[in-house]
Amino acid sequence: MDKIKIKQVRSRIGRPKDQKRTLDALGLRKMQSVVEHTATPQILGMVAKIKHLITVVE
């Protein structure tokens, strides 16, 4: 499967608890942090849920 890089570009402050948990599950703890994951349906679903907080580089 393909690898995708996910970068957090907006703050988690004031966001609903489920979005904060999704950021934690992806491993994004701080602003401008970058993580790499395999593009599975589960990861892509998490990315879709918080697409307004992150950018994706494939």
C-alpha cells in the first residue's frame, strides 16, 4: 500500500473531543508535526474526519 505523510497545520484548541482523539490516534501531538502512515481505509477515514486541521502529502 501507499504511504502518506500527514502534517498538522491548525490547532486542536477548541475542537470537539472526538477530533482531538483522532489527532492523538494518528500520532499528531503538536502543531507542524509530521507522521507517516500506510494508506489503509481506517487511516483515510481518520484523515477525512479532520481534513480541516491537516494537510496530506502522498
